[in-house]
Amino acid sequence: MSVQKEIKKITTNTLLKMKAGGEKISMLTAYDFSFAKIIDGAGIDIILVGDSASNVMAGHETTLPITLDQMIYHAQSVVRGIDRCLVVVDMPFGTYQSNSEIALASAIKIMKETGGHSVKFEGGEEVVDSVKKIVSAGIPVMGHLGLTPQSIYKFGTYTVRAKEEDEAEKLKKDALLLQKAGAFAIVLEKIPAALAKEVSESLTIPTIGIGAGQDCDGQVLVMHDMLGINTEFKPRFLRQYANVNELATAAVQQYIKDVKSKDFPNKEEQY
Ligand code: KIV
């Protein structure tokens, strides 16, 4: 008889209970097997396979170019690295905006081919039909309001959203519509902390903030930013927990030095 590890997996129900019990939810992005293994092993609640992969993995300026197949490749790699956390996969630009049939087909492809547990996409009222359709097919959906990077060419800038009354009112309405449509959580990106608090208190489903203050029900950061791999991006909301860029540069420089000086490999490092 094989001995199986006893692992308590995080589900969308766990997240609802966490909100109800006042326990904050931790979420980070990951895009590959090795980092997913580290992040899941460290005890994270949710891994987001974000379309920020377009920026930090592929080097694009925006999230728009990444394709569904590329997101599926990243998500497959992440799923192979995890035991416990909930995996949310971003639906990339162009795979859900046209209509709810196309959105459902994209979500089904993600679920079938990746083994991920849920999908996320940007928008409020305009995507509510898609949320309903995908949720009725049995696929959990996370919403995303505030700064929605797939609309960068509409906004023209990555500054704080919903500072004005009319945009704040729309966001509050959108959050309630997403909840009513069946979303299990909503990312609130770069909006005033007071607005995020009001929205979080108005919902029974959890909010996950990024640049949205301490009263969201959880927090998310892009892994490359919080680990200091990508050191050029320094918004006010970002706390950098390590300087992996510095560590990796020093290690690579030492390796180059050792190769040039013939110190590496030594007698113990050969056959
Ligand atoms: O793609 C991403 O990394 C995201 C987070 C910023 C929430 O959507």
C-alpha cells in the first residue's frame, strides 16, 4: 500500500471561510514549475498565473501580446509544481471580450489543458454575462477591477484609478454585479484604500488588493517585483522582500571569474 501525503488543499470555499473568519488571504504570481514549488511549499494560499507573464517572462511592454497557448504553457508548468494552493489562471487579452460564448470556450480550454482550478479576467458590467456563463459551466471565476492593464491604451497611464466620484461609483456597482454573477473573489488593483475598504465591506466574497491598502481581504504581488528580480519597477505599493537580482548577478560574476581563472571545475568536480 502506498503512503499518501495528507494535504489540505485550498478551495474557493476555504477563501470564503477565511474572509468570514477575518484571516487575510495571501496570493502571489508564478509562471513556472520551480518557483511554483517554492511558493506553494512556503504556504501561499493562491498562485495567480498572471498575464503579467507577458512583461516579466516575455519582456513585452504590456500584457496585451501574450496568447492563450502561452498562458496555458505557463499554467501547466505551475500546476505541476503545487500540492496545496489554489491556482488561478488569467484569461489573456482577446480571449473573452468579444462575447460570452468565446469567453466560455477560452475558459474551458484553460481548465482542460492546464489542470488549473479557476480563471480570472478583467472588467465589471461589460463581462458579467461571461462570468455567469463560465460559472454555470462549473468554472470558478475571479474578477479584476480598478487598474486593468489590458485596457492600458484606453487609460493611457498606469496611475491610481477611481479617484473621481463617478469612476468610484461604477467600481462599487461593478463589484456587486460580479459577486451576484457568481465570482468567488475580486482583485482590486491600484485604487484608493478608502474605496477598497468600502468595497470589501460591501461584499461577502473576498477582495484581493494590489496597491489598494490594508483593508482588502487579501493581498497579491507580482513575484518578480517582491523578490527583487525585476528592480526597475518601484511603485509605492510594492514591498521588496529580497534582492534576487543582486544575489544572481554576484553568483554569475563569481562563476565567470572561476571559469576564466580555471578554478572551476576543480578535481572534485570532475569524473
Ligand atoms: O497579471 C497579474 O500579475 C495580475 C496581478 C497584478 C493581479 O493580474
